[in-house]
Amino acid sequence: MKNEELKLHIKDRAFNFSVRIVRMVRIMPKDPAGYTLANQIVRSGTSIGANIEEAQGAISKKEFIHIMQIALKEARETYYWIKVIRGTNLLSVSRTDLIFQESSEIIKILTTIIKHAKLVPRA
């Protein structure tokens, strides 16, 4: 898959991931731990796509890479929060399995896009 195809693909995946994150937190327990973790994961999980969208308007390759790196950091943070939610049994492993897998794949895709952008000369 070419870098341009990855960029289009990741935009859709990140949007769908954001929607799934919001839906997931709606079923989390309504207690202090649930509220705190829900807030954290909504912030990091939805900012992945927002940063990817922002990177599309970057005025330089350097800016594009920087913003995509921020998206990657948010993806890693989201992955962490999903592990905490699973580890504390706020939601079951079976309920979080698909979103956990998707977060891992988003991390891999973003890593590939960033590596490729660093290698390819500016057009």
C-alpha cells in the first residue's frame, strides 16, 4: 500500500475509532474510576483523528511529520488507557478486544506513515 493510500485509509479508520471510543465510554461504570478513565480515553482516542486531519493541511513535510507524531503519541496513550480499562475490569476483555486490536493497528499504520515520510524526498 502506498503512503497516499495509507493516509486516506488511516483518516477513515481514525474517525471510526473515535466513534467507537465514544460508544465504549457510554457503557463504562458511572463511578469515579469510570469517569476518570472515560475522560482520558475520549481525549486521547478522539484526538488521533483530529491530528491526522490537521496534518493533511500541513504547510511543510516537517510540519506533517510533527503532527503525525502527535497523532501517534495519542494513539499510544489510548492503547494504554484501554489496557487499564481491561486490567481493572471496568469493561471485559471481550468487550474491548476489537478496539484494543484496532488501536494497535492504528499505531502500526501511523508509524509506517511517519517512517515513510521521513525517507521520501519532498515532492
